[in-house]
Amino acid sequence: MNKLRPFLVLLPLFLVSFCALGQVGINTTTPLSTLDINGNLNVKEIGIVNPNVPGSAVLNGGPGGSATPINDGVYISLTPTTGNEEFILPNAVNVPGRIYVLRNISNTIQAQALHLWRNVFSKSSNTNTAAPLILPPNAVGKSIIIISDGANWTYFN
């Protein structure tokens, strides 16, 4: 038993130190970050009919008062139609760290991204942006990246 004692003391320390690193590598044996990917990354895309992806479909906007929720995917192609231009972001509090890439794929109709629960700030501003965020059909701002900090949204265009 005396010979086993040092092993029993060192085993938990080894396990704790091993688990404390918590780094996962994909296609690498020496991860340098919590998640280290040595290769291409594919993220879930919503809103474009893709013959290679079963169930893919256009994400149409909703009419005033019935906005289409944005709550899935990372790259989201918004398809507004006349009278159905509204899309709504989830409450930033409920999705901390969530990132969306939004793109209006219409060439003629603006998309409106509503944010009813929290503030939305431009990348370098501390002034709240009035709702809705407008994504024009063929102009600067057609695409934005929007990130939840767990309290508010910040967008980059």
C-alpha cells in the first residue's frame, strides 16, 4: 500500500492538469487554441436553394408585425418580397456569442432586420441604432455581420 500511495496522489494531479488544458485539435496533433482547426471550415447556411443540400430553401421575409425569425444558421441569405421585408433577430441575451452573416439577396427590395429586445450598435459607435437595420438591395450595407455580446448586438458592414 505504501508503494501505491504516491501513484494515487499523482494520478488526480495528472488528470486535472490534462483536463485543464482543454484544447481540441482537428487535423492537428498540437492545438494552440481551445479549438484549432487545420483545414477548411463550413458553417450552416440558410436561405439559398442548394441542390446539394437536402431541405435548403429561400428565407422569405414576413409582413409588418409578422417578421420572419432569424434563429438558425450562420450565413443567412434574406429574400425580401414586396410587403414581406421584415426579419427579426433573437434577443441578444438569449444567444451570447452568436454571430450571423446577413445578406439581402434581392436586387430590388430592401430587407429590414428588426431588433426589438436590445440595443444594436454599429462597430465603432456607442449610440444605439434605431430599428430596423436596413439592408438595401444593391448598395453598401447589403451584407452585415452581427454579433451578440450577451446583452446587445454589434454590427459590421
